[in-house]
Amino acid sequence: MLRYTLMRLGVFAGCFVVVWGLVYTGIVPRGFGSSNGIWMVLLALVISAPISFVVLRKERDRASAKVVARVDRMKANLEANASQEDDADDAARAQGQAPQAS
């Protein structure tokens, strides 16, 4: 996941440098008043999003698979913990003891 994030940040940085160069040379208009920095960041975000979507597809799929595996592990652990609590509660009831609240 960190690798994908860093690659995405790299694509954004590259787009920002290109946008900065285009604004500096006057090919792309400057923002209104003091909004030039915000204008360049927003333009770089708009340009980098589709580029990242296409170029980083394989890395995004790898990161997604890792997230899915982590979520599945967490669900399995929660189910195992719940079944242990149920077993302990059933055993306490079978012995005639009241279950203890935790």
C-alpha cells in the first residue's frame, strides 16, 4: 500500500512540475490574484488522477488484494474470538454458574 501511495505521489509531483512549467512560460493562464498556487495544485490533481488510474492499475490491484486479505484475516479473528466467548458462556451455563460480564 505504501508503494502505491508513493507512486501516486510521484505521478502528482511530475504533473505539478509540468503544470508549473506551463504556467511559468505563460502557456496555461495564471490563477486570479493570489490563487496561482492553488490553481496549479488543482490542475495537477485533475491531470494526475486519470494518469494514475491507467498507469498504476497493476499496483493498485496488488494493494487491493493486500487490503482484502487483511480484512479477511480480521474477520476470521473476530469470528474465532466470538466462538471462544460462546463456548465459555455455554460451559459456564452447563456448570450452573452465571456468566460474568467483561
